[in-house]
Amino acid sequence: MMTLYIKRGCPWCDMAEEWLSQHGHPYQAIDVLSSPGDFASMKRISGQSLAPVLVTNDGRVLADFGPEELPGFLA
């Protein structure tokens, strides 16, 4: 299962969750604003503090993206 680091209230995060759900991609959403440890993990993984950040099962990382980037990244 993929991991999606999000910030609640972030429109890009909402769009990413909607796109992944609509296209049948299972993921676990982690709200980094509710956990300093998860926020630190997202920063370490992505090299920045912006969300969303998607981590695939094979460890690929897509950071600070819009939903239009997901089809190519997940292909």
C-alpha cells in the first residue's frame, strides 16, 4: 500500500486523495500536521515541507504534486 503524506485542508492533498480513490489505488493517508514525527519523516523522505507527498511500495517518491502528475508517475 502506498503512503500519502497530507495536510488536512490542503486542496492539492484533497485532490490527490480523490484521484487515488477514484482510480483504485490503495493508500494510507498520514496527516503530518497532527504528528511532528510524521512531518519530520515527510521532510526527510521528500527533502521539503510541502504536501502532498506520495511514496510507492517500491520506494519512489513524488513530492509537492498536482493530481495531473499521478497517471504518469504511477504508470
